[in-house]
Amino acid sequence: MTSSNRPVRNDPISLEARHGAANYLPLPMTLTRGAGVHLWDTDGRRYLDMMSAYSAVSFGHAHPELLEVLREQAGRLAVCSRAFHSDRLGPFLARLCALTAMDRALPMNTGAEAVETALKAARKWGHEVKGIADGRARIIAAKGNFAGRTISIVSFSTEAQYRDGFGPFTPGFDIVPYGDADALEAAIGPDTAAFLVEPVQGEAGIIVPPDGYLKAAREICARHDVLLIADEVQTGLGRTGRVLACQHEGVEPDLLVLGKALGAGLLPVSALLARDDVMAMFRPGDHGSTFGGNPLAAAVGEAALRILVRDRLAERADAMGRYLLEGLRAFEHPAIAEVRGKGLLVGMELRSEFVAARAFCESLMQEGVLSKETHGTVVRFAPPLVIAREEIDAALDAVARVLDRVPRLPRTGTQFDRGAMVPA
């Protein structure tokens, strides 16, 4: 027994709480397997996955064709580093460039790594091509951005918690309001090298900019000789109803960042794509990664891209997303402030005077639907792109049942005792 008279437990949640860093607060259940759009916990209960690991599991869990590619390649050659050529990297890069209409790609592992790669490319291009003095290049980002949590990335975050205590920060970034093209143009100066923007802001609460914003940003950047960097780590590869979210407005960025779905929910795979002249900033030894572009990742990534096109998953996301949005908007419940999104990237903003988003997600979990709150007031719905209408109907039915008991749910925090999840 502990000093608080509670037994020391060895279940997975207790072990994680005792030995892990407390940098996440997961929902109080333990997953053990997944298939398609469903997940199962250690008690054998099935859940509908309306998160898809922040868009990383766009193809569904344990996709049999992708699993077979993974097994076959792992049995041949998994990692050899970029010190040598592999027979899988070239075909992967060729398919990736053809699908996105970009000239070249540089493979990495995580989205944050790919964003860091884009920042390096933009700064060097600013110096060598635009003529910005060395060490003076500036990059503009939008308020509410989320690109990861490295020191350089949190340096241009506007979320206080992401920065608290982690300074000193990397200089060279300017912030403008998201969705405001005039503010972007006003912020551009002679040392501005690039503008980094998400076509739809995910972590900020699924924020969709005004129509025409990206197109205006493209024109402004071109006119001022500023690189447009599209961060499509969450929105890319079908999530919003197009292969790239930029395509909703016919925008072609100078640099494109992809990740999450590129690894098909099996591996961390990301990439920076860019024009020839921008990618030419990298010479042997300038940048690299031990695991970036490894044969296993390349094989899975190429297969994922092939399946994305063959199974018309972007078109499916467009149709299913419209259906989901219509279903959520039909509730007209006083606790719902707004429903917004594109494709299968949807946010339902709740009024805090009615219910906390965390408590809402915990109640959804009890109904067999898994989601996660963002910014305290928004419930995210981003299921695998393979979801069917009847599964969306099941999720909507669960939302309806939770809305019925909103008066009994907490308006702040969680309905569960967090202390009960942490051993003494």
C-alpha cells in the first residue's frame, strides 16, 4: 500500500503515469488494436475512431495492402541511411512529385522536421538568391499557427503554453493575423524571405480562412519575391477533399510540407517539396536525417500515395465531409457555437458556459466514439478517409446522446478524477 492507502498498480495507465513524462493527458482508456475505422481497448470494447491520430491514419488502421508492403519491405531492407542509394527512394520521390506537381522532394520523418527543413531552405534562399544579408532573413507566420514543438517552431507560436519557460527563442519571425491578406502584405519588408501558412489551421480549432485568402497570399508573395510555404502536414493528401488543401483555390506554393498521412498510419514519414531553384539550396552535407527516406518508409509512402489516387480518397473525403458537416449543423443545439471545416477535417466549437470540450469528448468515449478536444472549446472530427455514411451516422447518433446530457456534464475540465489515473 502507498502512503495514501492506494495499492501500487501495474496496469498500462498506471505504469505510464509512474514512468512517463506528463506531457499528455489522454482519455482514460487503453487501446490495444485497430482495424479500419475502429479501435478496441483492453476490455474488448470497440470504438469508432473520429481522430485518426491527428490525420496520420487517413487510410484506416491495419490496412491489409499497406501492411503487406510493410512486411515485405521489412523482410528485405528497412534502414540503410542516405549514405547509400536504395531501390525504393527514387520511385517514392517520383510519385510524390508527380502527385503534388512539385519539382523535388526532401524526405524526413516527422512534420516538425519537415517544417524545420522548409525554414532552413527559405532562409538560405533568402540569402543566396534574394540577397538578404546573412543572418537577417525573416519569415512570416500566422497567429494561431501550429507546426510542432521544436525550439524554432515554438519561437513563432502564439500559444502561451507552448512557449512558457522554453526561451530563449529563435529570432527572425514575424506574426500576422490568420486570414488577413492585407496584414500579410503590410508585414513584408526587404528582409522577408517567406510566409509559412496552414490552408486550414488544425490545432487552433479547425479554423477555415475566408474564401480567396490563400489565392491573395499567393499573389502577394509572388509580387514581393517572397516564398509561399504551405504547411499541409494535417491538411494534405486528401484530408480536406482535395489531394492538397491549396487546390481548393488553385494555389501552387513554392514549398510544400507533408507528413502524417504520408506514413499511412504505420511509420513517421514526412517531406519538404519545393521548386528546383529552392531545393538547390541544399548541397551534400547541408542537411540530413539518419532515418529520412529509409527504404521501409519509402515503400510504405509510395504505396499510400498509390492507394490515395486509386481509391479516390480525396473525393470520398469531400463527400463524407459534406455529410458530416450537414449532420453536425443540423443539431442547432444551444451548446454548439459553430461547426466548421473542409472535407473530413471538422471542428465543433462548444460554448463554455454550457460544457467543457474535454468533458464532451469523455462522454463521447463512453458512447463508443473517440475524439479529442483542442483549445478547450473545440471537439475535433477527423476520421480515416475510408469512413462510410453509416459510420458517420453512428458518430452523429453518439453526439446527439451526449448533447442530451450536456446539462449534467462539467463546464470546466473533465468528468473523471484525474488523480485516480495517477498512482501515488
